[in-house]
Amino acid sequence: MLEYKLKWLNLPVRYVNPKNSSKVCPVRSGSMASYLGRLMKCEECGLIMDRDIVAVLNLQMRGEGFPQRAPNEIIEGERLRMSTKDYVT
């Protein structure tokens, strides 16, 4: 259904591999472990987030071509910045 609507609007369709999309931290690319109910916790940075939100952020980054690396890692001389405070529930 989504593919049909995107094509109807003349928008591109991108397919990404959903494997482990809720098990990787969208901020530090660390391992996410079950925390409480549907919440996941990053073993590296301590980010706590609903597993569906984790998956959506990771799938969006995969679809947009974002690298799977730490946001503060230097890439071609520039620093990437991301705040976790906007995503923690």
C-alpha cells in the first residue's frame, strides 16, 4: 500500500533491510538491550527509548544513507552532533 501511494505521488521508494533495526542505538551505534517492557537501553551511552522508535530512527538513517557510526566521530574534518534529550521518553 505504501509503495503504491509513493509511486502515485511520483516519490522514490527505498527498500532497507529491517534486520536488527531495534537492536542498534541510533545515537552511538552501540548494542541496545531490553530494559523494561518495550523500552530498550543502549549499553554504551545509556539512551532509553521505545523499541519501535529506535527501529524507525535506524530505518530512516539507513534509507537516507547515514553512516552507521558514532555521531561525534570526525567525518571528513567535521563533527556530527546529536542530542539524546529530544528522544528520551
